[in-house]
Amino acid sequence: MKNDYDSLNEGTRSGQRAKRKKTNLILNSLIVIVILLIGIVSFNIFFSNDEGAADQNDIAADKDQAASSPKKKEDNKGAASKDDKDSEKNPEENSDSEASEEESADEQSDPIVTEGGSDANVKQTIENPEWKPVGTTQSGEHTPVFDQNAVDWQEMILAYSYATGIDQNNMTVWWNQRGSEPNSAVGTISEKGSDQTFRVSIQWVDGEGWKPVRVEELIKNDKR
């Protein structure tokens, strides 16, 4: 049988082992806690650095965009200003060009009007250097034909209409006769319902048709 001393020693060793286990458990627990704390701190530091870097990148991007935007806006403004200047310049040039064209057109199309004419019944004579032949469907040697059903007659009426501006369908032909020159004709016409009467002289141009030469406004209709 164990004596009391042995039992005491055994009790003491058991107590020491229990104490060491408890101490080891506490140390291990502390180590685990320290490791966890280190991990949490490391995670926070790493995450904060990434977030800070992202924020810095965003800030840098915003600064770059802010720096580039005014330039772009300024460039656009400069381009717009240039376009405005061009548009301001072009209309002026266009206006001058159009004005010149209109003046040229007026100079070309203005008829020459003189008082009187070939006899005392003429109020005024109108001539226009820009008059052109009215065209023709005829070919070969030409001789004026004063027949209302003839093509030549219809082309004469077209020339009278062209010279006076009176529509063929609203025209009264009072007289159509041979002129004093070869291949020429003279027609006395008026607009339907109007007392204003014209004597129109036309000349044949080979291959091109009848061309107005002179329009005389009569004081009174001498063919009525």
C-alpha cells in the first residue's frame, strides 16, 4: 500500500500536470487569438490600401478628364468660331456672287426700249439682243408658209409668244404676213380681251427656227 507521502507526491504531480495543461490551453488560446488579430489587422491594412489606391486612381482619372474637357471644349469652341467666321464670310461672298450674277442676268435680259418706231402708229419699239431662235422641226430649204394648219405657221406663233410673253392659247392673231426681208414675217397680235396690240417682226434662222427681231407696241390696232 502506498503511504501518505507517496499519495501526497502523486497528488502534487497531478496538480502540476493539470496546472500545466491549463497553462498550455491558455497559451494556445492566446496564440490563436493573436494569430486571428494579426490576420484581421493584415486584412484591414491590405483592403484599405487597395481601396485607397482605387480612390487615388478615380481621383487621378477625374483630374485627367477635368483637365482634358476644357481643352476639348475650347477646341470645339475654336472650331465653332472658325465655322462662324467662315459662315459669316461665305454668305457675304455668296451675296456678292449672287448680286453679280443677278446684275449680269439683268444686263443680259433687259430689253432695249425706244420711243416711236417704223411709223406714226408705233408707241414704242422693243429689241432684245438675247432673243434666240425658238427651234424647229423643219429641215431642208425653208420658205415661209402662211397657212394656219402648217407647221411653219405654228412655229411663227411660238416666236410671237416668246417675244411678247403672251401665251399662245390666249393670243389673238390679227394679221400674219411676209416681212420685207427674205425668210422673214410680221405678225400683229394681242392678248385676248386686251386693247394692247403688238407688231412682231421675226427672222428665220436655218436649222434653228424663227427668231424675234423687234416688237413694236402700237397706239391702235390697225388690223382690227
